[in-house]
Amino acid sequence: MKNNLPDLEDTNYKIIQVNALLSYVGNDLANLSDAVENNDHTDVFAQASSMDDRAFLTFRTALDLIEEIQKDVEACIKPIDEVSGRASN
């Protein structure tokens, strides 16, 4: 049964990657927010333009990693249920 479990170090690394990706986009959003607050139309346009594709790709990557993490967690739940006697027949 143990050989079927995901590598938890790999799962932890995925979680760290998601956190870093979301922080990266958070920084972009903070810069955009600052430009809006300062009513700097040129900077708003520049910030939004540079974020457009980059934010999408960053979120897509984060979502892919989250799906992998979800699969890892689900793979661990079934063995836990079996050990605790909660497995469905």
C-alpha cells in the first residue's frame, strides 16, 4: 500500500510553488493598485499591459499545481480511511 502513496516532499514542493506564484501575482496587483491610487494613468496602463498574459499564465500554472496537490491528497485519504476502518464496501 505504501508504494501507491504520493511523494509528500514533492507535494510540499508543489504547495511552496503555488504560494510563490500567488505572491508573484499579488505583487503585480499591488503595483497596479498603487498606480490607480496615485491616479497615474500611464503607469496603470503599463502595469495592466505587463500583467495581462503573465498573470494568466501564472494563474494557469498555479491551478495545474493545485490539481496535482488535490490528487496527491485524495491518494492519501483512501489509505487513511482503510486503516481507520472508514472505507466503504
